[in-house]
Amino acid sequence: MKLYFALGSYTEPILFGTGEVFQGKGKGISICSLENGRIEVIREISVRNPSFLCIDEVRHKMYAVNEMKEYLGAEGGGLTQLSYDDDLSLSVEGTWNAGGKDPCHLALAPNSRFLAISNFASGSVTTFPLDSTGAVVGEGRRVFQHEGSSVHPVRQRGPHAHSCIFTEKPELLYVPDLGLDQVVAYDYVGDGISENRSLSVAVPAGSGPRYGEFSKDGRHFYLIDEISSQVVHFINENGRLRHRQTVETLPEDFTGDNICSDLHLTPDGSRLYASNRGHDSIVCYLVQKDGSLSFLERQPCGGRTPRNFAIDPTGNHLLVGNQDSDTISVFAIEPSGHLAMTSQMQTGSPVCIRFFNP
């Protein structure tokens, strides 16, 4: 069975929150296929630092953040809108300043009325309304600025919004903010959002929340904390997140530096995988009937700095984008949940992998 995914990459230098200047080597956005555990590149298009992608399969639109501190002659990064044809040819339809520096994640609202973007360096959330065709309405841009700090002297001197996670019932947007040690909650109606402080949740100081996913039934929320290298399990009570469990991503005897990056549930919800940068590994947990996590294994990721990974829609393969070694590792997911590497692909600075059905 042939599956398809879009790949985003860093194409030029970027100053990270860690203080490192990374030299991007990517070409932009690539459309790739996965068949029998092997990747083939089908199409490529030049886009500046498209570090995260969002795809609207119904309207054949693709949206990319341009992770930069200045874009189109103004402070802030960018948002680029593309379309794709039946032959998977890509066309850029427009690009806008995002109103915040280093946008690193974006998501399409469940009602398809707007996009939400997290701006890491400036610690803000941007929304852009969409028309009925999925086209961005640039003049409708709104920016919501987070305020505050936490305990880490380098990483948490100010807010750092890191991802945008929607729920349909109730209609909420959750934004993990690494700099504040909070998951900031917003209500959404139509094409707009408003902060809901009563549903925002704090995590222990120095955790650095980055990204999370809800179980398919919406009852459980799993959050990865970048700085503390932990996965946190919450019970979702009608939008209110209650702490249930915290598990470590690193082995007890590891003494090096590590920051976590990504987390995903398998399509059937039976396993959860998370990635370590520094330890350079993928850790697997079994999801129990009550939603709690039990450790299964840690597997080397096959490269350096696994920035983003994706599980294919069949649940048979896990693809890891190793940012610093310019590779994508392809793992078969065995029935037990264990990972077995099947192949690797060389590609410049891979940082986002998004499966879609063209």
C-alpha cells in the first residue's frame, strides 16, 4: 500500500532558543511516498524555513509556517499557503507575516474557519481566518500575546508558545507554552479565539511543555515536557485537565544533556511514542485500559536530534526526521509495539513529517 506524506525542512540559518545557530540544508517542502518501508520523493518546492505543515485534504490546501524572526520586511515569521493538484504538484498561493517571531507550529481549526499559529520566540498565538475555499484572509490576522516567565535561566526568561491543539467538544484550543510552564486554554467560536483562564493548567516549574495529543475518545491528554524530559498524562473532564501520571523518557543512568521534542499515539490508541534529543531515541509506552502509561522500550532513532516523527495512518510504520544528521529513519512497528528499522533516507534538515491522503 502506497502512502503519502509532506516533508518540511530548514532551508537557512536560524537561532534556536537553546542559543545554537542551526544551518539549514533543506530544499523547502517535499511530497513523498512510503511503500514497503521505503521513501520516494515525488515533488519539491522552494519555501523558506517551512518547519511545520498543516494540510486540508478536503480543499487540497497546505499551510506552512516560515520559522524566521523577520519576514516580508517586518518583524515576525511567516505563513505560506499552497495548493496541490491530483498529480501532487505544489503551487504557492500567498504568503503573509505571522505577527510573531519564529512560528513553529500551526493547526487548522476543526470547523475549518481559521488557522492557529504558535510563535515560539515572541511567545504569542496568531489566528488567520479562512474563506470557504480555504484561502487565508490576511487582513483578519489577530495576535494574542502571552506574558510571564519561569525558572530556567536561559529557556524560560519569557513566554514561548510551542503548539496549537484543538478539541471539538468542548470547542477549545490548548497552547503549551514552554516559557511559562503552562498549557494556555482558549475558547473558539467561528473564526476567532478568546483566552479561557479557568481551563489553563500549570505544570511543575522547569518542565517546559511543548506538545500534546488527546486520545481518540478525548478522555485522556498526553503532554511532552521538553526541558524535564517527561510525558504527563491528564484526565480530561469536559475541558479541565487533571494530572494523573508523569513518566520519564530517559533511562535512570543517563547523565548527558537531553530535551524532548515530539509525541504521538498510534491510530488505535494502544501505544504512545515520544522522542529524545540528546539521548537520540524513541521511547514507547503501552497505553493501558485506564489510559495510564507503562514503559515498553527505548530505541535509538538512527541519527542525531529527532525533531519530529510521524506514525502512518495504518499504524505500521514510524518515520523519524533526524534534524542534525539529515536523515529520515523508517521503523516498522511490530505487533508488540517494538520498533525495527527498515530503511533510511538522506535529506537536508528534516523537521516536519505530515501524512495525508491526496
